[in-house]
Amino acid sequence: MTLIGEYQENVKETVNNAPESDKDTKTATKNINATEASKGRNNSEKVKCERAVYRCWKESPLVKLMIGAMKSAGCSLDIRRHISCEVCAPQVSGGFDPILNQVVICQNNAVDAGMVQGILTHEMIHMFDYCKNNLDFKNIDHLACTEIRAANLAHCSFLSAWLNGDTSFFDFKNTHQNCVKSKALSSILAARNISKLDAIDAIERVFDRCYNDLEPIGRRIRRNSLDMHRAFDEGYYYGYDDTS
Ligand SMILES: [Zn+2]
């Protein structure tokens, strides 16, 4: 059973493929029409995406927690400057660009506010680590650590909350750790051209330390547990209303 559309993320590298020029006038005209059509589609996707980002920014307890955590860690955060809706490759739904210090939401692949919230929270964990924990994305152990944290805090925790109803505690613990490991693995493989074995090695090397590092969400989520449950019950978390 897949509860969440598994998405791949990537440190930004796929933006707007510019249409190639064409010598044949007929084809060129056709291309212009196609380009105009896709421009129109891109614009409406962008508007939808930005609305979803704005809604999460104002209403999502998780995103608001992350904004607060970033600010109190001295990492400034501005919705216009640090979040960008863009067109990405088909399988990429979001990413963090450490050079621009910007979270990218892939407007063509992130289709609703629930999904945008999941991506935003995940990428903001990377942004937090980059700002506060001196994350070096070139260091595979660092990358593994931040992916474990993002999977643990943003991705698998809601999955496990959902699973909690029909799994025993002991299964649940394993299920949760496996969720974090496999999510982290797919994120690392999407971001880096390394072998699966090397990625698994890196995950195992840092797992205990990074899995138990719940900063900044874990410490605060208890304080906000009522909010969280209310929001969770509303069913828009990660598109949980759509469990097909
Ligand atoms: Zn990630």
C-alpha cells in the first residue's frame, strides 16, 4: 500500500528546458504555438503553486514551526526570496538549492497544498541544517544525515502516525526506521551519482545520531500536539485524504 506518492527530490538542476530554435518555418510556427500553450499552462501552474505555498506559509502548523525555528536560529526567511515555484523534470517534485539558499517547489509535479506542505517541510529541514548545522552537501555523510532527518521529521512521522492504528508498537518502530532509511536512500540516489551500496553505507554510519536528532520539529511538536492533531484530522497532510 502506498500512502504517499513517492517523490524524488534533487538539488536543483532541472529548470525550464528552453525550446530549441528551428530552421523550418512551419515547424517553427508550430513550436511557437506549442511554446505559447505551455507558457499558459506554466503560468497557471505557477499561480496554483504559489497559492499553495502561501496557504502553507499562513496555515500549516509544520511549516510555521519550521519558519519559527529558522528565525530563532538566526536564519532569515522570506517567502518571496527563499521559496520558488519552478518547472522541473517529470520525477522531481522539489529541492533545495544551497547556492541560492532557496527551496524549489516543482509546480508541474506538486499538485496540491498537501503535497506542497510535505515538500516545503522536507526542504526546510535541509535549509535549517544548511544554515544552523554547517551542512556540506558535497560530504556524503552530511547529505545522508540531513536526508535521514528530513525523512524522519517531515515524511515518515506522518506515515507512522497513520500506521500507528494498525501496527503493533514493535512493528511500528521497525516500520518507521525502515521508512526513514528507504526514503533517505531514494533522496540520496536522486541527488548524487553514487552507488546504492555507498549510499547505504553512509546512511548506516550516521543513522543513530541523525535519526535521534529531532531538532527543531521533534522538540516542539509536543507543545503543539493539539494543533498538529487538528491539522492532521483535517486530512490535507500529504494528501492523506487521497489514500489510493
Ligand atoms: Zn531531501
